[in-house]
Amino acid sequence: MTFAQAVRAPQARRMPHRPNRQAIAHRRPASRQATRLRAASWEIRSFLLASGVIVACFLLVLLYLAQATAVSAAGYEAQRLLAQRDELRRQNALLVIESARLDSPARVETEAQRLGLVRAATIRVVASEAVAAAR
Amino acid sequence: MTATISHTRLRVLFAFFTVASLLLSARLAYWQTVGRGDLLSRATDQVHSDLAVAAQRGIIRDRTGAILATTVELRSLYAIPAQMKDSEGHDTRFAVAAALAPILGERPEVLRAAFDSGAEWLFVRRRLPEETAARIAALGLSGVGFEMEPKRLYPNGAVGAQVLGFVSDDGLGQYGVEGSYDDALAGTPGRLAVSRDPANRELALGLRAAVPAKNGDDLWLTVDLAVQNAAERELAAVVEREKAAGGAIVVLDPKDGAVLAMASSPTYDPARVGSANTEALRNRAISWTYEPGSTLKAVTIAAALDKGVVTPSTSYQDVGYAVIGGRTLCNAQCKVYGPTTVTQVLTRSQNAGAVFVASKLGAADLNAYLHAFGFGARTGVDLAAETAGIVRPLAEWYPVDLGTISFGQGLSVTPLQLASAYAAIANGGILYRPYVVASRRDADGEHRTAPVAVRRVISEETAATMVTMLTTTVDNGIANAAALKGYSVAGKTGTAQIPSDDGRYVDDAYISSFAGFVPAIDPRMVIVVVLEKPQSKLLGTVPAMNTFKAIATDALRYARIQPDRP
């Protein structure tokens, strides 16, 4: 049922299609009552229509505010995540630098000396051609 | 009567409201039209911020990809003395200074004086190490805070300092690669215009206009960190042992002029540039000149061979000295050798022999070959602050200059120039422009540096002959201390006097050097070692050769270069 049908429904109930005898006998008073009823139903319809428009507008405003609030909150969340990402990137960069520092040949040499390691005096080199020929 | 009064009152009231409405309307109209711009800008200023977005400075890596320099954001500690109060409003400056002092390694009085200086806002310490910043943050002190600032970090410490250069506090590259490639490394800053709330948070619904920053290019160097480390380690050791005033080492790839290592002493730590002296900042491999001495005999003889005026077996009668331009030029210790071939001139490093060869060549040709080998002009290496050295114009040569220059006195060169010249001999006669940056990587991809062959200096035959003569010099001659087990080595020693400010030479002080390449056949690296005023004096070439050997041994082993001798 549409809104207009809902508004018309009471009138339909109050205005039967087949008038009874009493109604025919008292024709004029019944006409005034009908006029009053028509006026009253117009007022109700207008009231309901206005109320409906106001409620719809209110709901629209609420919807807009809810959307705006959600977007704003999402913006703050995005900003927080960006800051978190930047901090993680910074921490990662610091770790990469620390890794490079630990890999530095100078540090490795110093550490090797501290552990009492010595440089190999000779390194035996095997010519690959000779090995390949032997196979 | 009452009705009349009431009517008047109504009129007055009406007039009042009318005037008030007109005034308000006029004021409103003013702010909507004439004053709109001012109002709008004041409102905009309250919520909008327009900031420069710093570009990330590019990373510098060695040829294997190891990080040599990179930038990271570190926390700088600032203070707002007026906000140093506890919950009851008492001043806590003394307590804050006392808490910070032991962490920062500073005296509390110094910090307190800074807080009491009257400054509303001041940096207490900039770019703190992460651990230090974390310790301070954990204290939860009032009136202090952190601000992020970029910091250039060099994870290998002082290794490669002179090649890399450094970045000043205001973000400008100085010296070395940082200086010469500052534009490429720095990138282009962007802009970010956003609306912010009172808590300084960006508003998602507000204005947002961003021009992204273009980060700096990453640079991949030709330098090999392992070879660079070996060069710097050996240079520091020999300078200390010999109590030398300084020194320099250059390691080049003779096939294309790529710089594998470049060391200079004294050196500095890029993390503490402020405490380094000016001399330490100078890269002696390119910014310092010296008279090369006998290492230049190889160039003189190569020129004469190339010109065809002598052969390796051309001989002369050595009497221990040569007279030229009315001056007598002696061999070392005026030693007399008798009949001598050109090869022996090199293997024994005879000054008189070099004069003999130069006399055959002539001043004009010697001058031309010196320039062809790249002396007297910048090599064009892509590093800041290179110097050209001095080869005087031929018109300014005295007759004796032909003799002195033939054995490396009377001109000045940089260690890099000498290394380039030896690289030309090693690679078959082509002079390459030395270079340090192998490739540049940006958003578009990798841009590789193409090696630049400057010119052919000597013929392939001459170069091959020179390689043989220089190999003999190491195997059986004056440079025998540079011989390496398992590898053929070609090279020449040099001992040169040091010119003084009065135009004469400094007494009893020398510059000792060795220039060589290994393996002599199919050379992989040219190494030049120069020591300034070693305590071994005339025997200073021995520590130079030992340094050459140590670096070559490490580098050959590291590069897995197969021995070419049993």
C-alpha cells in the first residue's frame, strides 16, 4: 500500500458505496458531516505529508551526518595508519643500517681479531680446466 | 491619547529594527563582498597548512650493493622551558636538566643554562641515536619533545669517507660523491596542503592538494667495499709504521677506468665531520699533487719506444750522471752502471738513463706524451675537488727540464693521474677516464655509466713491451719487493724530493711510491701507493711495495682471480 492509499483508506471506510435509508431520510445533516469529514481528512493528509517530509529531511540530514562522521573517522584512522607505516619504515631503515654496519668488512676483521682468528697464509687454487679434463 | 502613544512607540520600534536590520545587512554585505577575501584567508589560515615535503636522499651503494650511505629520520630533542612545570605548577627545569644530563653525556649546568637562556624553544640535541631517544622518551619529561630530522648515516664508519664525502646539517652534499652528485641524490621536495583540526590532525573532508616529493636517485659505485677496506687498512698501518705525514692509494680497473678503491690519509669519520681538520677532508688521491719521481720513467720510456727512438735493447754507457742544460743529474747515490740497455734503465731505475732516453725523444715529444697520458689536466673523474697537477708549457721549459722531468721531477701529478697512466700501459695503450659512479637508479630504471676511452696513448706493441719491462723490474729489478707468489706483477718504484716554498727541495724528506698492476698478463687492477715523508726516507719504496702486496693479495683472493704463475 502506498502512502496516498494509506491516507485515503479511512475516507473509503467512512463513505460506503450503498447509503442506507436513514441516510436518505436525513440528507442535509449528513452532507454537512461529510463536508466536515472531508475537511478533517485534508488536514490529516496535510499534517501527515508535512510530518513525512520533515522526517524524511531529518533522516537525510542524519544520514549525511553519519556519512560525514564515518568519513572523518576513517580519515583519522588512515592518518594513524600512515603514521604507523612511516614509523615501521623508519624502524626498518634503522635495522637495514644496523645490518650493513654488522656486515662491514672492517667490523668483521676487528671481530675476527678479537676472537683470535688469523688470516690464511696460503689458499690452494685448483684450476677448473684440469679438474674437468680429469673427469 | 493612549492609541497615539502606542502608535508612536511602534513607529520608533519599527524604525529601530529597520535601521538595525539595514546596518546588519550592510555589514553582512561588506563581509560577503569587500571583506570576503580577508575573512576567507583568516578562516583558511586557521585550518589549512601548506608544508614542504622533504625528498628522501638517495642511497649510495658499492658495486656489490652494500650500503655505503643512506638517510634515516632520527629524533631531535627540543625544549620549551616555559612548559617545564609539574602538576602543581612548580618549575622543573632543574629536574629536567638533571634527568637529561647523564643520558646526553652533558653536564646539568650546561643544560640548565640553555633552559634559562630566555629562548622560548630550543634544540637540546639534534638527531639522537635511537636508543638515547627512547630512553629520554621513557622519562616522560614535561617541556621537552621530539622532532624528526633526516640524518645521513655511513654504516661502514670512516671507510670510503673521502670518496663518499658527507652531507652538511642543512642537507647539502660536500666533497666526494655526495658533493659531485648532490643534485641527483637530493631529489626534489614536494608540497602538501591540507586542512587540519585543532589537534593538528589532517581532515579527511577538508582541502587536500599534494605535489609528491621526488626522491633522490640511488647511486651504485664502482668502488668495492672489500678492496676499499683493504686499501684503507693498509694505508693506515703503513702511515703509522712509517710515521708518514700522509698517503694515498688508488686501485683502478685498467680495462675501463673504474675506481675500485681510493684511500687517503689523514682521514676522518663522516659521523664526526665537525671535529675533522681541513687536511683530513681532502682526498689526496685527486686533490693533492706531488712530484712522481721514478714512477714516471715508465712514461718516458713508453713515449720513446712508441716514437721509435729507442728499443728495449738500445744501450748507452752509464757513467753515473748525465749533463744536460749545463746541469749534472746523477743516478741515485751517483752509482755507475757502465753499459746499460733501456730495459735496465727501468729495472735499475737509473736517472742518467732516463735522461739519455729523454734526450733521444726530445722535449716537444716528451711534453706531448705527458699530456697524452693525462698529466697536467684533470682526469675528469666524477668526484668533487679534483686538481690538475702541473706540467709546464713547453715554452717555459729550461733545457735541464727535459732531464729532470724524464725521471719525474719538475712536474706534479695526482695519484689518480699516475694510476690512469699505468692503466693505459696495462690495457694495451688506451687512456680511460676514471669514474666512480657505475650507475644511477631512479623511477625510470637504471642508467649505467659508459666507460669513456679518452684516447689511444701508445700502440699495443709498445704497451706490451712496457708490460714486459715492468714485469722484469719486479721480477729481477729494483721493485722485487712487490713480487707476489703465484701472480705476475708489473710495476715501478718512485722516490721524489719535495719542493719547498722557496723553490728548492726540502732536505732529507721524500715522497715514496709504487705504481703497478697485477696480474701483469691480463691485468685486473692497477694499484698506486704514495707515502709522504716516510721515516724510511730513501728506502720508503719498500713499505710502499709491501702495502701494494698486501692490498693485491687481499683483492686477488677476494676477486677469486686465478694465479697465472706456478
